Amino acid sequence: MTKKERAELCVKALKKEYPEAICSLEYSDPFQLLVATRLSAQCTDARVNLVTPALFEKYPTAEKMSKAPLSDVEDLVHSCGFYHAKAKDIIGAAQGILERFNGKVPDNIEDLTSLPGVGRKTANLICGDIFGKPAVVADTHLIRITNLIGLVETKDPKKVELELKKILPPEESNDFCHRMVLHGRAVCIARRPQCSNCCLKDYCKNQK
């Protein structure tokens, strides 16, 4: 079985198991998703969703965020961890969006990753969820599980992204990533995988 064939079978199995392929971060526009994704680094989505309502109530747009005092944003995002760097990046990204992109969140990887604190993971999420472009969001669940299955043989996020783009159907890639996160949380848990209940067990190279 080729990797492309294995990937297509995994896409079908995950689609059946998790019909709703959604991002667990809560947002109402592209800028809010960008901010929420930056806050989610080394933090749970659940915690981010507790923090962002107050943050977005006070600074709902890039324009307002660009003028926010750093100390105030730090206070609002403190419980997400690494609050100084995250607050600085969020304000800097808002300023960059206003100064270089006419107040609109860019729709491509190159421009997005030119903003402070925006890596390829965030950029792919924006491109996929907001702009409907084929995207691979290489988060920890995706990297771990695709290595176990045998779709990739690298832990480097960028390499995982590029390798999966070669073998995933483009129209399925974004939802595939969301479903992998759901699967990693519910079944293929890092320290206690429930292999007997796994919808991918027939295609997993880690199965003995």
C-alpha cells in the first residue's frame, strides 16, 4: 500500500468517525482566529476559549488591538502562559495588519508568516478555515499520529506539512487535520492509546 493510498483510507475512516471537522477555538472573524491561535501555543484550546471573550470584548478588531497597552493585554492573557511574548506578538500582528495589509488578515502563507508570532501552523489554519484553501496544520496530534500510521517519518512540523500535502487530497487536507486533533484527544492519546477502539487500526503501522 502506498502512502497516498493509506492517506485516502485514513481520510475516509476519520470522516466517518468525526463528521464534524471543526476548529475548537472560538472566534468570529479572521483576526480573532489569528489571536486565539497565537494564544493556544503551549496552552489548551479550552483555556484560550475562557480568556478570549474578555480580550475580544475590549479589543475586538486589529485597529483596537494595535493601540492596546501591552500591560493590559498581558493581564488579559496571563493565564495562557508566556503572556509577555504572546501579548507583544498579538499587538505587533495587529499593527502589521493595519500598516501593511490595509487592515485585512492576509490570505497566504508568506504574508501571514511575516507577522509577529505567526508561524506556519497558524498561517495554514487561517488559510484553510478562513479562506478555504488546501492547508495542513501540523500540530502535535497530527505529527504524532501520522508518524505512528506511517504517513510520514519526521517530527519536523514543516516537513510533516509538506509531506502530507503530497499525499492528501487537497480538498480534504484541512478537515483531515481537525479530525486528527479530535482523534488524538479522544482515542489515540499519547500516553494511553486506545488501539482496540481506533478507526485507523487497520492502516496503522504501529499495530503489531
